[in-house]
Amino acid sequence: ERWEKFVQYTKNQVLELCQDCGPIDILWFDAGWVCARNGQDIRLGGIVEQARKINPGVLSADRTVGGPYENYVTPEMCVPDKPLGIPWESCLTLGDDFDYKFGDRYKTPRELVNTLVGIVAKGGNLALNVSPQPDGRIPVEAMDSLRGLGEWLHTYGEAIYGTRICAPYQVRDIAFTQKNGAVYAIRLFPNGREPVEPELFIPYSGRVSKVTFLDSGETVPFIPEIDGFTVSIPAGRRMSRPPIAMVFKIV
């Protein structure tokens, strides 16, 4: 009887969200132990199908359970080494833990960009956990990191949003994405101490007619090589401290 009340409570909560909160894209159900094989059948299929009558096309992430209502997989606190061939999304934390912890160490904008680029280059999405303080506010340090990521995306989001995978995906510190006939080569500087080379080999062997810097549209000279091409980096971009990333647009 108690379990039936909980099943009904869960159903009511989900449908209330779908009815009262506008369009919903994803229903993300945590805790894979709530499933029929563990004697805790939440009858999720019925809930999701009713939700889809309100929000057609809504995705369901019945995490780690498998079956027709785990529409994509969600690696936790890790990033796959290669594309998975199925829809996936890494769920990671901005700090060290999922819950708030005083004095937590938050990932820097550089770390966030490196992580996001590595995920997108392999065809995944990033679900980033941000833990509020007890008073509901986001910690200042967390906000600083998020702003840094947002500023980078404001300039380079074209190479991230709406893109698809592009072989060779990622080779050391160069990652690739593509959309609308363009390929993006993202040169990462993960340590913030690597020198910006006067010449950089980009291991992309597809057709190349023009290379530009994504942030400015400035044309980048290049020389075709075996299995790729080499670009020349202007002196003005070889600053003493490297940028978070340097993005080339290839057409």
C-alpha cells in the first residue's frame, strides 16, 4: 500500500511538472535501483507515456536501468575515451561533490572548457551539477567559473552548439567538431602553460580550401601535409600565457 502511494505520488509530480512548467525536453530519473528487478516497480513506462501526451517527444533517462525508457546513457563522473555510437551525456560536478561543501574546489573555466570540448568531440552532452549554498545562492567561486565558461562559449559556441562528431574526434590536445559543411579544430591548452606554437600541425585529412580563426574570421595560412595540414600562427596570438583554446574553422 505504501509503495502504491509512492508510485501515484511520483506520477502526479511528473505530470504536474509537464502540465504547469511549459515545454520539457528531458525527464531525468536518478537512482537506478528503483526498478522492477529490485522489487521497486515504479511503472515508469506509464508515467513517461502520459508525459508524452503533454510534451510529445520528451526524452526519458531511466538511469542505469536499461530498456525502452533509458533513451540515452549517462556516464557519471567520467568521460568515455571514444564515441559511444548511442546518445550519451556525462554528468559531472562543478566542485568535488554533488552536494554543497564549504571550501569546495571548483573547476576553473579552463578545466570546464577542456571537459566540455572533450565530451562534444565524442558526440556527448554535458550535464553539469552546481550545488547551491544552504541559503539557496550559488557560491561566488562557482559563479566565476560558470561566467568564464559562458564567456568562452559566447565567442566560440559555434564550434560546440548543434555540432556532430568529426573523425579523428580528438588527437591529444586538438579536438574536432562539424556542422553546416564546416569543420572546427579546437586546440586546447589544458595546463595554461603550454607555448603557442608558431606552426601547428592539425591532423585532419579531409578537404581543406580555407582556414580561419573562429573568433575574428582572420584567414590562417596553411600548408597541406600527409594526414593533415600545418597552420602558421601570427606573432600577435603567441602571447606569454596561452588562451583557454584556439579555434580554427575549416571549409
